[in-house]
Amino acid sequence: QVQLVESGGGLVQAGGSLRLSCAVSGTFSSINAMSWYRQAPGKQREWVATITNGGLTNYANSVKGRFTVSRDNAKNTVYLQIVSLKPEDTAVYYCAAIKAGSISSWGQGTQVTVSS
């Protein structure tokens, strides 16, 4: 089991940038990848991006070009860099640990609010 703690959210103006962090602790040797999800008010949680242990990345079409997922293995931290923020990016952002193709752990989420 791993524990995930997100941070870095906040209130920003449209066009601004944020870097979200997800600190990973616990037994993570079996984790294959880490993903970011988001949930906007009144909407279902949606997948945003994934980074594998090998560093391969994949993004939802809606965020390609503006979101960058990365990892620092020495710090056991996964990041989500967001640029050119839009009001529709307002959501709670969650990181998730992927094990054998399924989500094994969720973080508590960090709120991102983008003002127009």
C-alpha cells in the first residue's frame, strides 16, 4: 500500500501556471505508473495524464500541450505542471498509483481554481 499526498493547488488567474506535486510513500515497488485525475464541480472524475516507471507519458486530448507530467524518483514525487490555465481547469486534482493496470491508491486531492 502506498500513501499519496498532493499539494500545490490554489487560486490563479486565467493564463497563469501551477505545479502540482504528489508525494509518494510506503511500499511502491509494485507500482507500474502514476496518474493524475481531476474532478470539476458537478462532473465525474476524469483522467488527465499518466507517467510510467520508465518515464513514458500520456495525456488526455483536452490537456495536451498545456499539462506536463514528470517524476523525481529521488524525491518519490510526481509533478503536474500546468500552463495557460483556463477557468475550465478548475477542479480538484488527484494523483493515483497504478498497479497491474488498476488504481491501487488515491491521494486526498488538491483544489485548483482558475479565475477569469
